[in-house]
Amino acid sequence: MRHVRTKLVFGEEAFGRLQNARILLLGVGGVGSFCLDCLYRSGVRDITIVDFDRYDLSNQNRQMHSETHEGELKVEALKTHYPEVRAIAEKITPEWVEAFDFEPFDLVLDAIDDMKAKLAVIEKCHPKLISSVGSAKRLDPTKIEVRSIWKTEGDPFAAKIRAELRKRKFRGDFSCICSAELPRIKEKGSFVGVTGAFGLAMCSLALRRIGL
């Protein structure tokens, strides 16, 4: 009964592909935690999450389950809510990316905000990558889009990624979750209506890539 309504939307065959997919989710903060919840509720059974951070008070405006796990490692706390996930409590750095085996995964979902680590992930596994770019500083979730990294507009963070990729002579492509809404402030403020919607959009794109 748990997944009956999801099966109605995807169909039996596509839903079976979802259940057998192997997904790696990098970062379980304001975007990643909502993506994880969506994947899990939709029937994906093989999810590996990677994050090194602990919950603190500042997370509670946007990160799922943060209010009940202050001070705890995010990945370990999330395992109490999503017991089937594999949790890796490590900092995602270029060195970590170089050493990690991405081959077993069908999709890699990038919800991290460290530029150097993000670039390393892009270069290593862009053919099966979905990446989240700038979700902070915005208020309007209806401006969220899925675009090629080369075709985003109004997102300074995505523009910096493109500039760095050009310097590295990167010629690949991948989809990113982005917003056409210009940042409203310079400070790193955030609104769960947008960050959470980024995570849900990432989950939706992942499920459609696998199932349909």
C-alpha cells in the first residue's frame, strides 16, 4: 500500500526501475534533505548519502529533521528517519572525489555548495550527474528550472562554475536545477520554499531519468 499512488503515476514497469536504481546523493542540507525525502517516499531503495556536517541551530530554517537532531552528524541522524540509506560521514573534497568509486551508481545528485568539490564531481561523472546551483537568496519557487549548465541565466554561482569549467577546457554537459530569479540579497540568506523546492525538482528529474 505504501507506494500504490506513486505506481499509478509512473506505471508498474517504470516503478520497478526506480526501485532498482542506485543513487548517490552528495550533500543533505537545505536542498539535499528534501531530495532524499522525495526519493525515499517515491520508492527508491538504494540511496547512498554523503555529508560531513552536523546540525546546528542555523540549519533549522531549511533542513529536514534538523530541529530534533541538533549537534548530531547529519547522515547518521537521517538514517533514523530513512533506515535503508547508506550513510557516509565524510567531507566531499577534490581528493575525496578522486578516490571515490562512482561507477556503481546510476545517477549522482550534487547538492553541495563547495566550488572546488563541485567542479571535481562535474569533471569525474558529468554523464550521470544532476547538479543544484544557486538556491539561496531567493523567494520564488516558480522560477525554478532544469537547464544545461551552459544555458543558465541570472545565477552568479552557475556563472562562476561555467567560467571555471572553461578554464579547465571542459567540453561536457549536464543538467542543473537552477532559478531564473535574481538573488535578492548579498548575504547568504535562505528560504525553505525555494531550497526545498530545488530538492524536490532534483528528485523529480532523477526519477524521470530512471523510470521513463
